[in-house]
Amino acid sequence: MSGSRELILGRVRRALADVPEDETPYEQAVPRDYGERHGERTPAETVDLLAENLADYRAIVHRTNAPGLPSVLAGLLAARGARTVLVPAGLPSHWLTGVEQVADRAESTPYELDRVDSVVTGCAVAIAETGTLVLDGSPDQGRPRITLVPDHHICVVRVPDQVVSSVPQALRRLTPTRPMTWISGPSATSDIELERVEGVHGPRTLEVVLMSEA
Amino acid sequence: MSGTFLGMPAFPEAARKAVADETLRGNLRHATHTIRAKRARAVSELSDWAALREAGKRIKDHTLRHLDRYLIQLEEAVTAAGGTVHWAADAHEANRIVAELVKATGESEVVKVKSMATQEIGLNEALEAEGIRAYETDLAELIVQLGGDRPSHILVPAIHRNRGEIRDIFRSRMGAWGRPAPEDLTDSPAELAEAARRHLREKFLRAKVAVSGANFMVAETGTLVVVESEGNGRMCLTLPETLISVVGIEKIVPTWRDLEVFLQTLPRSSTAERMNPYTSMWTGTTGSGTADVPRAFHLVLLDNGRTDTLADQVGRQALRCIRCSACLNVCPVYERAGGHAYGSVYPGPIGAILSPQLRGTGSEIDASLPYASSLCGACYDVCPVAIDIPEVLVHLRERVVEGGPVTRAGNKVVLKPAKGHAAERAVMRAARWAFSHPGALRAGQRLASRSRRFHPRTLPGPGRAWSASRDLPALPAEPFRDWWQRTHGGKEAR
């Protein structure tokens, strides 16, 4: 193993014999004159753009405020006919009422997760320009697998605090070493004649609740 | 199991068969035209596309020019985060490492995320020989695997199949690999996707070992990134206990911030989406206590011809490639010949410059690949990391015809000029002689002009292949230089 390490590094160094010692360092080698975001928007307009782009990729978007959230969630789960809901440990307990909650435990097997009807989580940040939700495994989001195996995912985004305009802004808010999942619409494929079909392995229904404070 | 690219005929021969296949041409035309228009729309949404493209190119160039340093930094970061790093000089070594790691877990099957690197090294076949079954989980890879077929596109390996063909493959082959397709399966894409979902779910739920590639590796943090659409990647990256990632050494970016460029350019270039449905990022086994990152993580860093490519100062830009496949979708040659004719897991324009560099130009197919292009340059225009594919093609053609120094398996060797190009070299030698002997050139031109009514419409002998699909240029009645002298540069003619 270490033999190949030295072999490969040696090949790399010989291949790069033409690169001068004093080459431009990384900081100056990359021009960063691309946009920090695309377009000027107020926070409210940014939330509107998020809603628009989420819907464009077939996520179902709802809006409510903090006091209205429990009834919105109860309504969505009832409409879906969900009997069991998977809940990450840090999800505020008053969000869900009147439905059987299944706690996410480290020892739950994939088969157990497969029998749950729905899952409700928060998110770490949402990106308006791309219609993306980023989950980083924080307590209100739980393990990456719980938003993957059940067929119905409801994600609550606190607006406008958790919404950024662009990918560069999102990366700055995130901690690289946390295990992360970026979600843009429900699971999809373009593998048959390059036509987009929603619903392969991940949840086939993604509902997003944009929740303002008041 | 799946077909092989070994012993492929040269590109023109393979392409001739493909061009005559009307179903194939129909499938390809439909698919490439659909994605072309969508990509153009997705790119036009970003006013700073040119700046993003330039930044992507510079990040990759800088990384490649200091690759030794970044490889070591990456290794340290991955190791510190609880991962184990392995180095594989070639395909054989990479396959052996993966087989040993799988055997050490006591398992005899693995689930796989779509990965170009593992296709390139023939991992599935190597594992099969060791008694380990590898299940492809990407829909298109599944179609290819069930059909005993070969991939023909980087992003959509089954692009050569239409929905009817896919239904037939699912109906006849799924049962042999696990849960069969429903009896009444139709050819609607939604139903086909549903059948794949059911077929693969049992494999995901019981899998203990997964094998993946990666789109990016961040040197400063040790973070690996996989972008995908279906969720099969997430299944493989989170459910199993052991994860083995086989990644080419050129997939490094220096910093976390660099992802802000590629996460904008890659999805729009490849599936023409603002963002692909799912992106997973993990750093060693960090978080495996609370989150469900696999408990064991192995990273296999793959050379397999990449350092040889790096040694070529013109050709090394091919290593910037982020495997988006935009160049395939715009290529007029790819659209007509299809991916199989390129005889490699890397088809299309990028394959035409990557395969002959990774594998050398020793075989017929590899020596013919630099010619599988009309040099129209559409590939360069759409490339999100600005690889000048025509420049590298011309460079490699010269290499094939003239021979010269190259690096193979880390050693400098001198290539002999290729055999099939003797006539071309003779013509070039004659041209060089004529252009350096003005008297002879003048005499020749006059002779040619005066005898022009006797010129054949097609070339004889070895030139026939060239003139079969081209008109010979018509000669003027008077050579240009005679005209110039007679009229003093046109002044007297007016």
C-alpha cells in the first residue's frame, strides 16, 4: 500500500517538473469575480423565489406562521393518510399533535424506517436560487436516512432566517465536516430518454412548509 | 455479466455499424436534442456563467499543478476524520484493494453508486471473479447491467435504449437478479422507475457494504461529495456499515469554498437543472456516533494513467473534467455514432481525448479516437471547465502520426510513428519540400492549373476514403501567385 503511495506521488512530481517553484499561490490563482448571488431581492422576495423554485421541481409548498404550524402539519398528514410519523429527537414537541410519533433511534433498522408513512424535519439552510433544502443532521433534522427511506417528507423552513439567495451564501453558513444532504425537489431520474420522472428511491412526495415567526 | 470494451475495432469501423442502426440514431437524436435546449436555458439563468467557468478552470488547473501537495493534505484530513486511505497505481491494484476490503467484512455482495472510476477499472467483473456480486443501483446502470450491455453515455449510460427496450429488459431480466418486474409493466417512464424502486429496495435495506465514486474531494477538510438524482446514492452512502469510495486523484479541490463554483456549474451542465435532487457530503466517519454515516470508510485513490496524462503539458487539461457530459450532448459525431463506438467508458469528445491518454495510443481504437471529431468546437463552448478539446485532439493526432516522447506507467518512452499514417507523413514531407523550394512550387502549380480539366473527381488509392465524403477543391485557371504578379496585387485588374 505505502509502496503505491510513494510511486504515485513520485509520478506526480515528475509529471509536474515544468511547474515553477514560485508559481502563483492559490489565493491569487483563482479569480472570484463571479456573483455572490444573482439579482437584488428583499428578504420577502427571496422567500418567494425559494417557493417558486421548490414548486418548479415538484415540491409542494405551504406557508404558515409559528402558531399555525401544528394545524398545517396535522392537516398534511391527515390528507396523506399517514398513521405513523418519524420524528427526529430535536423536533419541537408541540409541532405534531394527534398522530403516532415514531422516535428516530440509532438502532432502528432500515426495515423499520421502511414501514413508517411520513417524516417531519427542520432544515439547516434553504437556497432560493436553486430551490434547495440543506439538512446537516442537527437535532431537529436527525440522521440522513430518516429523510430518505419513508415515501413522504415534510420539511419545515423558518423564513426568512434560514433562507439564503445563493449557493456561495449557503456554503458559508454550513460546517463542512457535518454529514450533509442537499435536497432539491423529490427524488427524480432522467435516465429514460432524458425525460425527468419524479420518484425513484427517495421520498416521492416532498412537502415544504415555509414558517414565519408571527 | 456486462459487455467489455476489450478488443474494440477502430472508431470508424465501430461507428459505421452504429450509424446504420436507425433505432439507435432515433434514440440518440431525441435525447441529445432534448437536453441541449434545456442546458442552454439553465445556463442562461446565470449572468456570471463565463466568470464561473473561468474560476472552475483555474481551480482545477491550480490543483493539478500542485497535486502532490493536495493529495497529501487530503490523506491527512480523511485519516484524521476516521477514514482509511489506500493508493492504487492501476486498475488491477484498485480492484484487489476493494475485493480484499469487501472480503474482510465477510460479505459477498455490495451495492454500488454510479461511478465512472469503477467502470473504468472494471470493478464489477473483478469482484465477480472473487465471488462477490456487485449490484448497480443507478437506474441507467441497472438497465445496462440487466441487459448485459455496455454504457454509452457518462451521465445516462442507457441513453441508447428507448422506453420500449427498457420495458423488455426489465420484464425478461429482473427476475434473475432479484424481485421480478410486474407482469403488466408498460413502457411509461413512471412505471419503469417504480419497478426499479421496488426491485432495488430489498437490496438497499439488506446491504452491508457499498462502493461509490465521488464528484469532489475537499483537501482542506477531507470531505467527499456525491451529486445524484434518484436517491440510490444516498441509500448506498448512508445505510451500509462499510463504505468504499474509489476516486481518481484528479477529483480534488483545495477548499470548501471551491464547491460554490462547481455546485453551480455541474448540475446545469449535466442534467440542465438548477440543482440536482440530492447531494451527499461526508467527512470520514465524523458523525457516525449520532448521525448514520457508515462506521468504516475507505478511500481508494486511483492513478490508472492519470499521472501519465498529467505529464503531457497540452493533454493534462483533460484532467479538469468534472464528468458533466455536456460535450457529448452537443457533439454531432456522438449524436450519430453513439457512445459504444468510442470503445471506452468515456465516450464522446471528452472520451476521445481522455481514453488515448489514460490508456495510451497502442491499440487500434485508442489510436483512432483523436480522429473521432470534426473539430467543430461545440464541446469546448459548453465545457464548464473550459477544456479546449479540439486543441488536445490535434495534439494527439500529431502524437499518433509523428510519434514522440510520452509517459506510460510513470516511465518516459518514445512512441514510434503509427503505421497507418505513412501516406499522410509522405504528403506532409512533400509539402514541406515544395514550400521551401519556390521554383518547384511555381512549376507544380502551373502544371496543376493547366491540367485541371483532367483532374479526377475523387482521389485514387489511399486517398479514396477521404474523398468519398468530400468534394475535391477546384483549382483556379491561374495560380494565385501568377495572378498577383501579373496584376500587381489586383491594382491593374481594376
